[in-house]
Amino acid sequence: MLGLPSSTWTVISTVSGVSGVLLLFYYGMPGAVQTGGRPLVVADATPEAKAEERRNMMLGYLGLGLTIFGAICSIVAAYS
């Protein structure tokens, strides 16, 4: 299926799945409460904190996407 052998799909699946889980572990799930870069009790946030929160959210979505892509690759490997 799709021109690649099953072993290649398995390797792609494992690498993307593990990478996605590591990103999710380090940066967190993207559905967390967005604070605008500030703690929930403090009213003002620095631009650096906002940028860090945005980076963490984007890398969380990347990790989630890689994990889903890895699962899809596993399904493709099973049928190729």
C-alpha cells in the first residue's frame, strides 16, 4: 500500500509516535487552560511569558499530530 514495505511504515509509525508522546510529555496537551502567559492570580503578563505559552501550545499540537500520524501509519503497516 502506498509503495512502501510494511517494515518502513512500522519504523515511521514508531518514530513519529514516540516523538509525539515526548513532545506531549514535555510541553503538555494543547487543551490546557490558556492564561495569556501569566499565572492565574497575577493580572499582568510579560511578552516573554505569552510567547512561551504560545510555543508550548504549538508544540503540544505538533506532538498530538505526530501521535495521531503514528497511529495511522501503524494501520497502514498492518494492511501493506
